[in-house]
Amino acid sequence: MPVATSSRRRKAARQASSDIEDDQPTQGARARDDVDEEEEEDAPRRAKVKKEAVKKEKGKARQAPKEEDTDDDDDDDRIDIENFADQPLAKADAARILGLTKDWQAVEVAMHQPSGVINGVAAAMAEVAGEEAQQGLAELDRVMKTFLDAQSLMTGHSKVLSDIIQSVARGEEITDLNARYLSLTDDMNAEYDKKTTRQKYMKNDQYYSFKETIYEVEHPGSAMPPITDFIPREPDDESDDDDDIVMGGVTQEYKCPLMMTTLKDPMTSSVCNHSFSGDAIKEFFKNKRGAQKCPSSGCSKSFTLAQCAPNPDLARKVKAVEKRQARAQQQEDSDAEEVID
């Protein structure tokens, strides 16, 4: 049997070695593919773990700041309240004060509304004869005066704030706003308390309307005497002969100067204080521009429709007069029937 030579053995060895080298790349690639697939599956989990670790580190950093930095920040932001001086008002602060002024004015306007209700109660009491009714009217008079005192207080607060605003606008340095406000309001109240009864109420339109309502019920068709007849004179009052301070002596007119009928939904001119039925004065200004001469006889003043406003107090008076006239007519008719019988 032939024996393999050394050359033949070397050729076979080289062939086997070549086969092994050809197989190695295939096996290595397969192994790497398996590893890559495992890495892709684990990648999201590793990223999530890493992200959570970063968050924890940041949280620890925020929760545990350096004590030295915290103390420095507190020292910088701390204000010595006990030694902190009042700061002067700036012009920008005047707008805020103006808002407070408007609030006081709004309260004052709102307090005008109940005066009509008080007048209505006074008229009802005046229609009832007897001492008890007179006592009720006297008490209602005190209520009305107290009501007007409160209104005056509202006006005073608004004026004080307006004066402060003007001081700031002039460039005056105001660092004691609270003390100044309280001081000015105290002075205002003290000055008001020094006034006599006449000085407080004689020129007040609401008080005049209150007394006029009562007088018209008790003396229908008669002109009310000067308001001084209802307010006793005090030592500090002017003489009753001072015509400049006396109100009264005028009969209330309830007829419309345009229609010559009883006022309906009356509107009153702020220029001359004459009143007209609402529809009548609107028709008067229809297709007219600018101010027109007052249609009331003997009045030379001019006004626009915009200067006429509804007058609810006068409307209530007109209704009260109509009711009294209706009752008086019924009484006359009843008396006439008794005479005939």
C-alpha cells in the first residue's frame, strides 16, 4: 500500500487550514449578530435606568444646597423693618389714591337714593293728623339730619384724598400718608361739628325737599316759607334778613310748561332747574341742534337735551299730589251727596 509522502501531507494540512479559516468569519459574524440583538433589546432599559439616575442626582442637588450660599441669599434679601423709613409717594401712586376717591364718591351718590324714600314716609305721616304723627315727623327729621351728616362725611373723605393727590402733583414729598390722612379727616370732622344746624342743613337741597314735602301735604297750594322758619336761629347764625342764605317762598309747579298738563315722567334741566314732561321736552329738541332757550315762561337761560335728567323725586311728589287731589275730590263729592239727601 503506498505511503503518503511528506509533500502530500503538507498539501492536506494546508487544505484543512484553509477550510478552518473560511469558516471562522461566518461563525464570528453570527456571534456578533446575536450580541447586537441582545444589546438592542436592553438599550431602552439601560437608557431609562441612566435617566432616572440623572434625575436623582439633580434632585439631591436641589434639596441639599450649600448652607453658605443659602445664608448669603437670606442676608441679601432681608429687610430691616424696624428701621425701614417711610417711602415718599410717587406720581404713579396718585392713580391709586384717585381710585379710593372715586370709591368714596360712589358711596356718596348711593346715599342720595334713600332720601326719596324718607320723603315718601314723611308725606304719609303728614297726612295723618294728631300728636302721634307729629312726633313721628320729628323723629324722621332727626333721621334725615343723621343721614345728611353721613353724606357730609363721605364728601369730606373724598376731598381729603383729592387734596393729597394735588400735593403729589405739585411735587410735594409726602412720606407720612397715613398720619396726614387721619389728621386731615379729624380736622374736617371737627370743623363740621362746629357748624350750627342752619349751617349744616339750610342750603342742603335734600333737606329742603324733605321739609317741602311735609309742608305741601299740610298746606296744599301754598308756597312754603323760607327754610329758616323751620330751623331755630343759633348765636353763630347770620341774620334772617340775609337773603343770600334763605330758601323758600316758592310754590312747587307740577304742570309741564310745554303741555300745560300735570308732569309725567318729569325731566329737569340742570341749567335753570325747570322741569318738563319727558316726552314733551324730547319732542321740543327733536331735529334741533345745540342749546335752546328754555321754554318755561320768563326764563332766559339755554340748555341742551343732554342737560336734562329724569327727576324721580319730583315724579313721586306728582303722584302724591294726584292721590291727595283724588281723595279731596272724593270727599267733596261725598259731602255734596249728603247735602242733597
